[in-house]
Amino acid sequence: MGKVLHFSAMRSMIFILFGLLITVHGGSLSRHKILEVERKLKHLRRHSLKTIKSEDGDVIDCIDINKQPAFDHPALKGHKIQMAPTYNSAKEDITVGTRTTRNRNHSRNGKMMNQRGEELLSLTVASQVWQKSGKCPEATIPVRRITKRELLKADSVEDYGRKKPSFSHHQNGQVNKNLDSFVQLKNHSKAILFTVGYRYLGGKADLRVCNPFVEKDDEYSTSQVALLTGSYNDFECVESGWAVNPSVYGDRQTRLFVYWTADGSKKTGCFDLTCPGFIQTSNEIALGAAIYPISIPGGLPYTITIYIYKDPYTNNWWVQYGEKTNIGYWPPELFETISYNAQSVEWGGEVYSSSIGHTPHTATQMGNGQFASVLDFSSAITRMRIHDNSESLKIPEWVTDYSDEYNCYDVWYMSDYIDDPQFYYGGPGRNPKCP
């Protein structure tokens, strides 16, 4: 009997010691991450010349333009900032008389289109919340301060601000066979309008600003203009628009973003200035800052205008906000093929969730959460333009609309009986047809 008790006591002691080892090891890892995060935050704030506290809780640091995060990239050592593009981006639009369209909606009500088009002409431009609290001086750039909490929630400091890689759709778990699904990118669902076939040097649009519901902290919903080149799982991309992204911004406000990658987000690229790469020149716009006002169903269509274009002399990819404000650029040293031109231009929405393609599907919304067919209430993108080898921006001659999951997020491209096409997209995510 005593031997049995002795063995039991020994076994309990082993379990206790093993547990202590795990606790100590886990604690050491946590302390290491905390120290790494603190070093990162100190590094980011070391060149702040002025601090602005926004009414929405954000803190904006005015950073010396020559000491901004971009120059920590090894390929940009000694890079001389291009303060303004050599290319004249303010070229007048021209309308292409003949357009070829592929979409799922062929019948159109001409009267409805014209009426809706007139309503969309009354665009109200959205602004940024922090601008009500101050401004950054010349020779500085406004940088939204990353919080310790946001960095600690990331898998690692290196992964913070980066999209999850978009590999082919082979996932563990139960596949949702009830979906009318054409998901090609793992955990990503897109509802877009796109054009291919030319060497694209720019893409532009007015994006209606919405605040979609995002179900989980590691999910996001975006609306953007994007230029891409390469295969679907190893592409180069530059994009800009608005996002609700709790994992990057720590809340569910709608925020302005830029994003880039040179390898399908496997090891390169990030949102905004969260990693070295994008060079900012504007002291007026803060990447990652909240946008206001927000469009609501049946209300005024508040919009932001995004134009991404290539400077033909420097090969820098510029981002323009509104009609006049150049935020900054991605230098060609970050890329390979897109340094010359893009193979496609996309307009539309994207949702990221590990529940995409599975049951239950995520309830994260795209756009304002309404399907594209609900015209008076759904999210819209208007004034879609491209820049190819012609002298001016123009309506693309060939486009197609596409959704990875039509029962979850829908698309509707309108081009008949109206002078300027309109693109509607979005959806609620999980619903009876998308369980």
C-alpha cells in the first residue's frame, strides 16, 4: 500500500514540476515579446516633433519626414524623397464610347439608372477625425501612433499590419457545401469589378464610405482600388481605400489605408506605415486614421476619392486622396514586375475570416452589409477610371464583375442607359443562403 502511495506522490510531483516548467517558459516568452514590443514602440516614436490627440482616441505623431519608418527598409537606404510627382495626375477624364461588359445582370431599367445616377452626382466628401484637433507642420508627416495593446495582440511584431497569405483554398474543417462559392483565396472573399488586358499605369474611383460589422477581432472588411500583377498566390499589389480592421487598428472605426505586397503577403508588405516601404509626403493625411462622416442606408453618400498612379519618370507608385492631395508613394525598389506596370485593376470589397467557405460562415459584412441588388441602400463605387498608355484617364473598355461567394456577398455592375457606370457590391456574410 505504501508503495502505491509513494508512486502516486511521485507522479503528482512530476506533473507539478512539468506545469511549472511550462509556466516559466510561457512567461519568459511573454516577457520577451513585451520587451520586443516596447523596443518597437520606442523606435517608432523617436522622431516625433509634435503630438496631436484626436477626439476619437487616436494619437497622431508629427514625424520628421526624413526620418519616417520607410527608411528602415534596407532597399531604401540613401533614398531621396520625391516631394511631388513629375506626372500630371489631374488630367481630364475622357469617356470611351464603346465598352464591353461581362456581368450577371443584363436587363436594366433606364429611368431608374438615370435617377440613381443623378443622386450619386451629389457626392459628399468625407474627411478625417484627427484633423479637427490640429495639424502637422511642414517637413513632417502625421503618423497614427500604434499602441502597445495592438502590437501585443499580433502573432509577432513582424506579422503586425500584414494580411494573411492568400494561398489556394485548401483548408481543414468542414467545407460549406451549401454555398454558391468560387473561393480561390484561402480565408479571403472578394466582390469586385476588374479589368485586364492592358499595361495599366493607374486606377481611380469614388468609394462610398461605410462601417460594416466585423464579427471577430482577427477579421476585417475593406473597400479599395487595387492594381496587381502576377499569379493569384504570389502577386505584387498596391491598393488603397477604407477598412474596418480591429487587428491592426484596435477598434471598429472605418479608417483610410494603403497596402502593398511583393509576394502575395507571405513575407512582404503591410498596411499603412506599420512596416518600412511606403514613403509619405503629405502633412495633411494620416494613414490609418478614422474617416467621417459615414454613409448610412438611405442617407447621403459620403465618399473618398482614391487614385493610384505610376510616375513614368521615377517609377514610383503614387496614392492621391481626393483630387489634389498626394499622400505619398511606393518606390520601385520594393517590387519587380509591377515596377513597370500592372496587369489588372480592381475595384470592390474584401472580407478576411478563417470562417470563409465553412459552416458557420462569418457574419462579417462587406460594404454596408446590404446585397448589391438593394440599390437605394447598398454600397457603391463610382467614377471607375484607368490610366493606360493614353493621355488621359478613361472609363475601362472591358470589365467583368465577380464574387467569390454570391450568396454571401454580391455584385451588380450598371452600365446601360447611363453615361458613367456604377458598381454596387456587398452583403451580410452569414444569412439563410450563406449559413
